[in-house]
Amino acid sequence: MIKRALISVFDKEGVLDFSNFLASKGVEIISTGGTYKHLKDNGINVIEVNEVTNFPEMLDGRVKTLHPIIHAGILAIRDNEEHMNTIKERDIETIDMVIVNLYPFFEKVRENLTFDEKVEFIDIGGPTMLRAAAKNFKDVVVISNKEDYKNVMEELEKTGEVSINLRKKLAGKVFNLMSAYDAAISNFLLGDEEYPEYLSVSYKKKQSLRYGENPHQKAAYYSSTEFDGAMNSFEILNGKELSYNNIKDLDIAWKVACEFEEVACCGLKHNTPCGVAIGETPLEVYTKAYNADPTSIFGGIVAVNRKIDKATAEEMVKIFLEVVAAPDFDEDALAVLKTKKNLRVIKCNNTPKDKKFMVTVDGGILVQEEDIKLVEDIKVVTKKVPTEEEMKDLIFGMKVVKYVKSNAIVAIKDGVAVGVGGGQVNRIWPTEEALKRGKGATVLASDAFFPFRDVVDTCAKNGIKAIIQPGGSMRDEESIDACNEHGIAMVFTGIRHFKH
């Protein structure tokens, strides 16, 4: 039976209604600081915590509930005779319900505050009470989320008690919250320590998804509590909710578009770029990206790194696209895109911010730095030197190749990725694919070195004039000699871009 409740909340939404409900059931309410004042000012009969502890708040409120009278009242096991005799001897009353939400560290750590200001939003008393109540959930109802007021009220109204199943669930929510809260604090304090002993991650569920990669797989999307990146700050301006595959594809398409300072467009399908272009206007780059592979872009994702205008939107709606993403949209462009009611129109408010890349394996997580560095050292290794235009295309190609599954080959012509090959177990197959689709390409980019000269020979047969690759093979000289034989320029970058 709930006789006594302790309420201490930073977020006061809904707490008045809940407190009035408890009071109507004869529950005695204890409270602290701002919560006490809020309840008292609204006519709720409430006892201040220092009246219970006979100890005043101190240290600017850092010490309020950190007292044996409070924690003994929470932690005493009701059917443990020794526990109950002990608190009775010390004139301590039990606390049957704890309602606490925390200082908003998740929000404040992302704001432009000083280090010391952020430290002050690390909650100590709240987590301590929540943990204590959650451990003793069989005897204490613990609420850490205002969304649970309703469930608790319904059970109390119906049966006069809170079921053990709900108590256990509420306790689990506490430790779920605390693991993320502590992780965010840990990462904040550890700062630049790249790989601490324990991997602490802090993500909050943003939405349930209809399914994962396939309809039989359940899925959800979680958002970082620690920083605003591109994929947790976008706005959906039109269309259905994003699916699991949409989000994965949008992430890569947007990253490709953001690789370039120039106006750029990436068309993407199944997590692989199918057309990438740079140019002067959104319409120009979209048209070029579309023409690079009009078959694959159908039903795909398109990302442009500039505001979309009406003319570009009118071209986009001529085919079926799943997602169109950009930093902004003209009003008349948005009106055109909205004529496709299911087309997801995404306003991306941030460029990519992730510093680490994580992927699960069975029983573990692999963590690495994001692949941000493009080249180590540009070095022409052949007799022929690339022209200025060829060099621009070579660098363009290397930016695209970063996002193509290994073995990755991209064929380029005049700032357009006209042929993309990847995800194969050798290098010659994606070369043949990229050149077959990329008719007229004059430049080729590879994510890794050439183990044999066969790639160069294939390039020569298909009109390639310049090649960019990392170098580093024991057979580099064979490829260099082959380029010299065919009159092809080749550039080494000293850095590879495997994407498995």
C-alpha cells in the first residue's frame, strides 16, 4: 500500500495532476526545493524534505536527499524483520514511492556552456534515490519518466496497488536511463580519450520502425543524447516515416554530398552511390547524377548539398524516389515535391559530425575512427602527368570511392561518377562493371592498390587517361610500367579507403 511518496522533479510537466491524485488517495507527499515550492504554491499539502531529515539543504542544493533517513526509508525490505526493527528504533518511516526525473544533462552537454556549468548539471541525489528505489522495487514504486504517471494512476485507481510486473518494469527503466545518463557523463569527462576501458554509449529511442532490412526483422531508431549530428536533427517535411533502410541510405547519400564544397548531388540505391556529380546548380548536378544511371536511381535516395529550387524539384518528381534530402527547399520547390504524397522530403540541418564508426559482431562491437582523411600525399608515379582537369576528376573520384563497398572502383568524366563498381571479391570485376556502365569515362579511382596490372590494361582498352589509387602493392611497378606503356597517368595517394 502506498502511504508515503517522495517527489523531486526537474521537469514538472504532469506532476501537479499526479500529486493531486496521490493526495486524493491519502498519500503523504515529501518534496524538495523547487518541486516543494511548485506543489505548495498550487495548493498541494506537502512536507519539505528537511522537515523529515531535520537537516537543512546545503552546498547550493547539492545535498538535500543524501541522508540516511531518506535512504533507509527507501531501502528497508518490508518483510525483513531486522530491517523493520532497525528503522523503527531510529524513528524512520518507510517511503513507498519515489518520483524523480533528473537534471537535464543530456540537453545541457550539447549547449554552448562552460565546462564548469555543464558539471553542475550532473545529478547526484536524483540518481541515488532512483537506484535505491529501483533495487527495492518489490516494496517501492519508482517513476523516472513522466509518461508513466498514467500507468501508475490507472493501476492504483483499479486495484489500490501497483502490480509487481509494473514495479519491475519501472525499476528496469531506471537502470536503463541511468546507463545512458552515466555514459553521457563518462564520455563528457573522458573527453579526448579515444578508446577507454569500457565502451559507454548513450542513445535514446527516437522511434519504432515498421521493420528492419526485411519485414520479418523488428527494428527501432536510436538518437545520440550527446551531440546533434546529421541523422538525429533532420526534419521530415513531407511523406511517410523513414524506414530502417531509408535512414541507412540517407546517411550515406548525405555524407557523399557533404564531401564536396562545390554544389553536389548523390543518387544512391542499396547503400551504394549510383550517380554522383558536382557542378554549378542543383538542377545541373541532379540531372548529371540521374543521367549517370537512370535505371538504378529509380526508387532511390537523392541528396543535394544546396537549397533545392523549383526547377530541380520538377525534375525530381518525374520519377519515383524514396527520399530527397537537402539543407533547405524553396517554398515553390517544396510545393512541387509535396505533390508526391509518399515522397520523404528531408531537411538536413547538420553536416555529418560522427567521429567514431561502430558495427556489431556476434558478442562484440568494433569501433574505429570515421574515414575522414582523403589522401596522405599526392604523388604522380608515371611519365605522363595528369592535366589540371584530370586531377580535379581524380580527387572527385577518390571522394566518391570512400562510400563504395570494397573492392571499389569509380569511373569519372567531367565531375560525374558515371560508372560505379564495388562489393566484389577481386578488383578486375568491379573495374569491368564500372567501365561498362561508365561509357566515355576518362578517369578511374580505386579504393586500394592494384595487385596486378590487369586493371590498367582494362582501363587502356576503355579509354581511361588517368588513374588514382593508394599504391603500396609489391607489384606497383608492374602497374606503373603498364600505365607508361599505354600512356596513362597514375597518381598514388598513400592512403586506402576500404569499406567492408
